Amino acid sequence: MTAYGHMPGEAIECLSIAVELHKQEVIDDRGNVTIRVGFKIGGGIDQDPTQAPFKYPDAGVYITNVEPGSPAETAGLRKHDKILQVNGADFTMMTHDRAVKFIKQSNVLHMLVARADLPPVSLH
């Protein structure tokens, strides 16, 4: 089973990209310190992929936007990357809200992502 079209709970064999993302402290317009990650996500096992603005092939968690100049862009994340793991947690079995909360927990994110334009894994 590849990363795309994957059913939650099934094993995946695919190439993945290891990404280390360091969040950035910024001061907003009101003078408050906020932590910037620079990407938005969509999907999750509780979401219907047929109702999403992007037609992803499964209920995985996908990156739907990467802000230019952000920590996400610097780390190499791209729009439409599928998040497989963050800090060791399996994102193929995660709801949308839980994924958002998990991403907010740590200042450094060690991520594994699948990218559609990577060549398929050869098992031979």
C-alpha cells in the first residue's frame, strides 16, 4: 500500500521525507509574542476527503498551504505533502483537531511526509 489512497490502520510502504521544522517566535501587530509554523493542514480520519477543497485520495492529514518565508518553507515542506508522522506520532490515524493540537505542542517538529512527485518504492 502506498501513502496515497491509504486506509487508516493498514501498513504503508513508501518513500518519505524527513523534515525538521523549528517554529519561529514573532511579535504580532498588538505586540504579543506568537509562535509561527507557516503551514495549514486539512484532512484527518474524521473528515470526508470528497468534501475537501483539494481532492485528496484518502482521509490523511495534508499540508494545504505553505506561507512564503515561513519556517515550513525553510524546512522544505510543500503544499499537498501528506503528513505521516510528527515527533513519532502516527498522523495516518489522527483526527483533524487532534493533528492541529499535536502540531501546536512542540517548538520543534520532526516530521515524515510523503510527496506525490516522489518515485514509487520498488520492492525488487
